[in-house]
Amino acid sequence: MDPRNIGEWNLTEEDAYLERALGFIIRYKWLHDFKITRFYVDNIHENLPQEWVQASSGLSTEELQTQLDVLRNSSSTEVRAGFPESLRMFLREAKDLCLKRAMLGEGKGGGALELESEHEVDIPRRLMYGMRPKKLHEVSRMAVLIHQICQKYGLRTVLDLGAGMGYLDCVLAEVYAYQVIAVESDGCRTVNAQRRLSRHSQKDRPISNLLKYEALTIDHSPGSLRDLREVLNKYGASLICIIGLHCCGSFTPIILDLFARLDEGKALVCVGCCYHLMRYSKNQSGVEHCPLSKMAKQKLEGLWTKPGPLLTTASLRLATQETKVRWLKELDVHVSCHHFRAVLELAACSRNYEIKKRRRHTSPEQYGSDADKFLATVFTDYQLIGYGHAANRTNDQSVVSLQ
Ligand SMILES: C[S@@+](CC[C@H](N)C(=O)[O-])C[C@H]1O[C@@H](n2cnc3c(N)ncnc32)[C@H](O)[C@@H]1O
């Protein structure tokens, strides 16, 4: 039995795994608990052991990729020679603690569910409107997963919490003919989602009778449970599959809690994200409603005895990073964009400027590892706010100053 295969775990193995994983996170806190944009401002590079720096400096990207191949290659367990033992040990342990991305699920009544992980649904072109490639990738796979789970448990109604623009919902309603109730706290999104549906669904076979939108904010309160029951009654839904795609921060624990309390919910498919947006408890000792098992919480209390949380906002950001395979593949671009941004922070700080993002998603793919291109796009992505002696400078003057 492989302790990393979550489908086969028993409690003794989980206990041992948690002890090792938490020990690892604690030992390497210096490596994950910092703001990447302040890498140079806060001299984070000085925390790196000298022997790690010596071993990796001067290596080309290809050489570094080869050295780190142990992380990518699932059958390889040995780190290549050339790295000091402390770094080899870190890589070995990191790899060993990785959880397998097994497509396994557990029904409320028990019993593992094996899913056909490779499949994705063909989405009609009309319904792709507004979806970026990443969203299309997620929706086409998640729709299949939900369909398989609904088939297994005999469910015909899906309750989507945090539905956003309802991309996934349209596919579930049109391609698989599910009754879908799309709940969303942002009323504007609900209106836009309805508009999108009326413009892009099939004209001769509209799905508006299957897909219903409800503007509602869900939280941990009994009132939320009542509101959801009312919505389910309104549409005559008794057995449902609850879904949530990209449930940011504390929204994921809210959904897990609801699933446990809502008897109508027979299956749950929830993809969390933006863990760094989870709320901290008032005394700042940790994340409120942190989605950890009781055993993990007890272990954490026993092992982490210092003041403040073990997992800070900076550390939790790691949980939303790309996979290690993708990181290695695009090492050049990732390293460059973080390096450029950290240099910009250093330049701005030294001239008393504060940096603010102009838009939520910046565009590293536009500049890749080209510093000039970065400088050309950076001022459309960021705004420099002057303060102190530079208080009245405009953004254009700041650009010149930083260049
Ligand atoms: C990142 S978006 C994901 C939207 C959609 N599921 C998708 O993947 O395209 C998260 C959505 O959840 C909604 N949301 C967040 N907290 C919520 C809450 N407590 N109750 C209902 N909706 C919420 C947000 O307004 C937002 O539209």
C-alpha cells in the first residue's frame, strides 16, 4: 500500500504522513514564508544556504532542469550528483511527500469511485464565448467529471455555488441536460450570465428551462442553509450534486460545511483556489474554518508552537501555483517574470514609490524572459504611486525615473 495514494490511506499512515509533511513545512518556513515581489528588498536571497547558491549559480536553464528532473520524473527517486547533500535531501523529501493526483472520489455512502480522467467533453462553439483557454480546459474536464459522478449516484440536478458567468452550467444543461441551479453572490454577474445564456444558447432548443440563476450569498450561518433549501424547493430539487469551480479563499470551507449539513447534497465536486485569501482568526493564530481534518489540526498545534500562524498569506499562495511539471517546463519565463517584478519593487522602493496593479491579471506571456519587453508592458500592468518627496510625480515621470 502506497501511503501517498489517498484512496488507500489508513489513519496510522495519515498520522505519520502529517507528522513528516508538517515537519517539512516548518523546517523550510524560510523558503516559503516571504513575499516574492520583495525578494531583493527584504534580502531574502541571503536566507539561501551558500552551498545551494554555489551549486546552482552558473547553471544554464537546461542544466538546472536536468538537475531538478527528479521532481518531474515519477519513476526516478535519486537526485543527480552535483548538488550538496542538504539540497539533495530537500528535493528527495519534497518529492517523497508529494500527493499523487489520483482521480479518486469517495461517495457519502462509502466506496471509491474510479473516474475516466482523460476524457473531456466537446463544447459547442457558441458556448465557448467569453471563455479563455484555461477556463475552456477546466470546464471541458470538470463537466465530464460531474457527469460521471451524477450518473454514479443517479442525480439529475446540479447546484453550482459561486457560479460566476455560468460557463460550466451552460455546458451541463445543454450537453448533458441537467437541471442546473446557479447561485452567485454578485448580482451583476448573474445578470451578465443570463444575458450570455440568452445570446449563445441554441435558439431552437433553449436551455433556459433547465438553467436557473439565483443571486445569493452563502456563508456558515443557519440562514444560508435555509435560503438554499428554499431555492431547492422552488425548483423541486431533492437530490443534488453540489459543485464549485474556483471557490476562492474561505468560500471552499463554506461549501464543505454546507455539504455536510445539507441532506439533499449527495455528491460534491469542489475546486478551491486562492487559499491566501482565506480569513485569519481574530487572534491571527491561523486560518478561520481552515479545511483541515481534526487530526491535522491536532498535529499542527503539537508541532507549531511559535507565535503567529505557520501558514501565512505568502505561504498559502504556493498552493495556487502551477504544478511542478509546468514550472520546470517554463522555468525561464517563471524565473524571469518574478525576477523582473522583484527588481521593479527594489527600484520603486529605493525611489519612494509604491506599486499597484492596474489590472487583476498581468501578462508575463507577453514579455517572457525579455527585460525590454517587460519594461514596455509593465506600465500598462502597474501603476506607480509617488509618496514622500516624489508625491506629485506623474506615472510617466516615474517610468522615466525607473528606466
Ligand atoms: C473565481 S469565481 C469562479 C466563478 C465560476 N465558478 C467559474 O469558475 O467560472 C468565484 C465566484 O464565487 C462567487 N462567490 C464568492 N463567495 C461567494 C459566496 N459566499 N456566496 C456566493 N457566491 C460567492 C464570486 O462572486 C465569484 O463569482
